[in-house]
Amino acid sequence: MARTPVSGIEVFLAIVQEGSLRAAARSLGVGAPAVSHQLKALERRIGVDLLVRTTRSIELTDAGRTLLAGAAPAFKQIVDAVEGTRAIGKSTTGTLRLTMPRSAYKLIIAPVLSDFQAQYPHVCLDMSINEGLVDIVRDGFHAGIRLQGRLTAGMVAVRLTEPLVPCYSAAPSYLAAHGRPQHPRDLLSHKCVRYKSVTAKRIWDWQFAEDGQVKTVDPPTRLIFDSMQSVTKAVRDGHGIGWSLRAVIENDLRSGALETVLDPYVAKLSAYHLYYPEQNRRLELLRLFIDFLASKRESPAEPFV
């Protein structure tokens, strides 16, 4: 099937609108010879003359009138669609769709959400709180927030936090009844509450740092949840030892509802990053959001792109 000569049709419409090849060339920002060449190429590909050119005027042939009647409104629709698309990319109003785990929302978004809404009252943040790995392109998100080690390959990534500090904790009632582990291997004789990834469909590893090496311990598990919020709730209720980001349970630690264990062996995690596909780089709503988050960091470790 032969390709439709769209660029030639644009030249044809410009000639008709402007009344001459030279005027059409000026409106298109090209030379008059280029306009003449594209018109001839269009007529050659269609197989019929579209214009009758004299030294004084340009007249449409019957074929030219037919093409004008059909192409002019269709081409205007294309131009309007392109301009509408360009406007979306530059708009500072609309909806920004984001996905992130609950801990990222609590640590990064929640503390500054009121300020963002006050500064950008015409921006709607449509946020999906999801612990699993999400294909942001397939699922229609503009961007996501994840740990660096869990980012999708090929994405543009912007660091939002310093490396995160996890912790293992338990309720005082549990520790009073079962004792406090002194070494990661002691977990083998404890009740543990663990998280299972929805997407990977496996229980997250428990990792510890010892003698400069990161080691994995697989303790016996009494409770498994696919929600980190549920893990924390079960640990707070005294059902066992669980893993969490320290910043997420800081209030529980201060109140005494939870106590940390095995602190000397905790292995740091990577930082949270905002990530998005390259094609969203020019999306103005996303740039506003990134710049806003950058302005709220006390000491940005890297520029936001």
C-alpha cells in the first residue's frame, strides 16, 4: 500500500490558502523551489493535476477541488489535535498519576502534600499506593517512586532521599515473653512476621550486615502479609518480630509501642527515587512536581532533571 503524501497535502493546502507558491513558501518557512517540487511530487503520486498555474493566478482543477474539500477539514483536525497534545505537555493544570509504596507516601509525599496543594491548586495528584512492582507505562502512570534497586531498566530516575535505614522491631510484650535476640541467628527460635511481594509472589529476604558482608537469614514465619502496614500492625499487637523502615515506625518507637532489636546488624537500603519513562521528560506537570520535591529537600544530593 502506497504511503499517503501528507507533507505534499500540507503544501497544496498552503498554496490554495495563500494564493501563490511564493506566499505558501513564506508561510511554511521554506524556499519557493521546495514548494514547487513537493506540489509536483504530490500530483505525480496521485496521478492527476491539482492546480492550473499561470503567470498571474492559480486555479484549482476538478481534482484539486475534490482534494481541497476532503483534505482541508481533515488537516485542520490534525493540526488541532497536535496543538491540543502540545498544550497538554505544557499545561500546569490537570492530573498527575503516580504509584508508590505506602512508606514512600508517608515519608516523602504526606509531609509536603498540603504545601503542594496550596501552591498548585489546579493539579490533581492521582496516587496508587502499591507495594508491588508496577509497569508504569502499561498501567498508565506518569511516574513512580521506588527504591533504587527496584527501578525498571531504561527509566529516568531522580533521587528523593538519602539511603534508608531499616530496622527489626517487636512489641515490649513479645520481648518480655520470648526474650530479645542478640544475633540474627537467634531469629531461628523466634516468631516472625514477614512481607510477601504481590508481584514477585515471594517473601522478602531479611538481610543483615556482619564483618563487612551482607548475609540473609530465613527465620521461621508465623504470619505473612502482602501489606507492610499489616506487618507493622501485627508486630505492634505482639505477634512477633518484623521488618520496617525506621522512619515509618518512628512514632511507635518514641511512644514505646515498639522496640528495635539487632540494631548493630542492620544493613542500610538504597534511596527512594522518582522514576519515569523518557517520553514524559517534557511533561510540565511532572517537572513542577519534581521541582517542588527538590525545593523541600534540606540538602539536595543531586540536581532534579
